[in-house]
Amino acid sequence: MTSFIVGRGEQADVRLSHDTVSRLHLRITTLSAAEYLVEDLGSANGTWVMRGEQRLPVSSERLTPADQLVLGDYPVTLAVLLELSGQASQQAPRPRNDDSNTRDPFSRYVRSEDGRYVRKPK
């Protein structure tokens, strides 16, 4: 099993520059090609999974790449976090929206000079 840490701190494997993301926010562990264990690491603003319109708190939860997470106030799919970690290439392809006008969410991020992943300027 492989795992990686998501957060805004230097020790995080995937760094997200957002005020509501903790330095060490969550750990993602690969269970299979289609299932992951997501564990909140005591983040200040919490980790949530969206189930329809409901936002449910996550302490430790088995999820799939299509699941929508909210880290504090930062929405992101598990598939994007897997891409940012470099583990997506080892996994099954993530689902694509049939609407050709919908941008790939990964295209909104760039790697900064200090190695963090940040949103592209608009």
C-alpha cells in the first residue's frame, strides 16, 4: 500500500496553497485501483465528502477517485489529488465529463518555484 500526505506545509507530499487547508491535512492510502482510504490528520477546518447535496465529515473513510472532497473550504476531487501526487498514472483512468466545454479540473493548477501546487492566475 502506498500513501501520501496532502496539506499546505513543506512536509506534505501534495501541497495546496489555501488558507483553510492545514499544514498536514489528510493522508490518502491506496487500497486498490478503485478504492482509497482518506484519513483526516486532525486538520483545523476538517475534511468533508460530498454525498449529493450533503457535506459529511470525514475522519477515516474509504472513497473512490470520483468522490468530491472539501478540505476546509477547498473543494477538490480525489482524482485530482491522485494526479497531483503522481499516483493517477498507476490507477484506473478517472471518469471524464461528456460535456466538451467542461475543463479538466487538473488544468487549473501549476507547480510553483517552491514546489507547491497552486491555482493558475485567472
